[in-house]
Amino acid sequence: MPAVNPYLTFDGNCEEAFEFYRAGIGGEFATKMRFKDGGEACGQMNLSESEANRIMHVALPIGNGTVLMASDIPSSQGPIHNGDNFAITLSVDSESEADRVFNNLSAGGNVIMPLGKVFWGAYFGMFSDKFGIKWMVSYDYNRHQ
């Protein structure tokens, strides 16, 4: 059964927002990675020095298996619009489950990033469904070893 987690997108103030959320909710970050830490994959994005210091991924466990996650958006991906800066993340238990869920929910929608192995150790893809809702599907190899 997939776990459902909210994923927020910010325009350069992700770190500030998540320090605020951590102070308000409590706990510690499970992950906090900057674009400059993303290696060759992020190096190909031609990011400025200030963008390279933006948050590529942050995860704050908030209880009962729920994780609040987020990132900053590179300027090349366009402006952020409040109300359109979130996605639903499904964390699944196998590649085959990721394929099934991704293919079913993306039908009639727009695939943003096809499912594939990514440098952070996951099988991952993104799409917006036919209703305009953004989704991320992820199978974490490290979690299932």
C-alpha cells in the first residue's frame, strides 16, 4: 500500500520555510540536500551559484509515517504560483507497483519526468494527471534492502 506525503515547491525560500515548519512541528530533517550536492545530474542544469545553493530536496518526518517534503524550483522551470506549488508523493513498495500506479494515474495527463532510476537511489517519476493534479511516484531502493 503506498504512503502518501505532501510535496511543496518554493522559489528560493524553501530552507526558510522548512526551518519554520521544523520549529513549529518539532523533529529533525531526514534529508536536506542542495542542488550543488546533486552531482553531474544537477551540473547539467546550468544553475547560477545562488541557485546551486537552493534546496533540491528536504524531508521532515511529522509523525505516523507522514513526511513533509519540498524543494526550491530552478528559475529555468518558470515562476511559482501559490496554490499550484504542491504535489502528492506516493512512496511504493516495488518498481512494478510504481509502474502500475504511474501508468494508471498519468493516463490522459502530462508526464513531466518518466519513471526511471535516479541518482539518489530511487525509481522515480513525475506527472500531472488529467485533472491537473501533480504527482510524484517513488520506490526507494535504500529503504527496501
